[in-house]
Amino acid sequence: MRRALISAFAAAALVVSGGSVATASDSAPPRTTHGPCQYTQTPDEPPARRVPLPPDPRRTPARGTVDLAVPTSQGPLPLRLDRAKAPCTVQSFLHLARHGFYDRTVCHRLTAYPTLKVLQCGDPTGTGEGGPGYKYKDELPVDLPPAATDPTGTRRLYGRGLLAMANASPNTNGSQFFVVYGDSALRPNYTVFGTVGPAGLATLDKVAAGGIEPTAENPAPVDGTPALRTELLHVRLSWRY
């Protein structure tokens, strides 16, 4: 299974993350937590790094923000997570961070389409197919403005500096996320759960300016591996943003 972002051009389906193709199994049904987030194991998509299911309290924290320090090989990428916008997503992201899931992982994808400018990270395999071995529900944005570049009115503006989850289809969030370095037009199918700090925007601009690695098939791609290798060194709680 692969995950896709759709640009403002309907025909441009862009793979951003995913995992192996699901197969039938006679094993026990996947385990699901019993709180409101219902984190569910994905046996057909095992974890890229071993990690338990997140805590799922019946009263999931849904107020306040959490600041994370994320030094990368290209500079700082501080993140501010917003519990009010996406409590289950923030709960999962913090859980993965505490278990070192994101440490020493490479951001595997950069896009430079006119209407889609994101850097994608969160897969320890660096292939775009790895995840935490579980999935959980969407917490979709309801306050994004319409994208001015989309005359149909179906796409929304994922503005510069937003932090959002990648997915394969409804309710398939895992560990992969993307940060928006330039205003992008997307259907509102991707959970927004925070923002990138000012120092992080400078880092994103540096990575974007470095471009995308050319391939034998395409010497000037607008979608692919960042030419500047961008590794998340670690993800930790921070008192500064």
C-alpha cells in the first residue's frame, strides 16, 4: 500500500509514504487500543523499528502545545505540536519521539511542484514505505482557506510552515509526516497537527534550494530524494521554539 498526495493537477498522484501490500492472514486479529484514538496494529505492515502501541487514555490531552527540538544534518527543524487540532496525532507523535523512532532517520522525499512544496520525513527505512506497525484515525482540518489556484474550490491551502501527516487512504496515519516549505494546494485529507518554527523554515528553504537528485529517467525532477541529505538527528521535548 502506498500513500499519495494529490497536487492541484488531478492527474499528478504523488507517492509520499506507505508500506507493503496487504495480504490475507489467518493469524489473530490485530490489536486495537480501547481509548478514543483506537491505535490499531497493522500486521501486514510491520514496524520499521519496534515500538509498542501508544497510550490511549480515555481523556486524551486536547489542549495546549508541545515544543520539540529537532536538529537535522542541514540545521534545526523545531516543531510545535497542537493538541487541540489533533490530540490523537500529537499523542502518537510524542510516543514515537520518546521511543527514539525518529532518531537518525532521513527525510526521503522533496517535492517542487508549483502547487505542492513539501519535505517528507518519518520513515526509518528511508524508502517511503516504512511505518510504526500501527495506524489510527484522521483528525482532518476544518479551518484551512480555499486554495486560490484551484478554481473548483475542492482544495485547501496548506500554508508554508504547516506540519501534517501523510496517509494512504482515510484513517491510515502512521509515522510519516510532511512539512510545508511553500504554500500548497491539497484536498483537506491530511491531518494538520502543528507548525514549523522560524529557524526550521530557514532549514527547509536550504533543503529546497538544494533541489532534488536527478535520475537516469529524469535529469530535472520535481519530486524525489532531496539532493541535500536531511537526517533527523533526534526528536526531543524543548523549552524553545
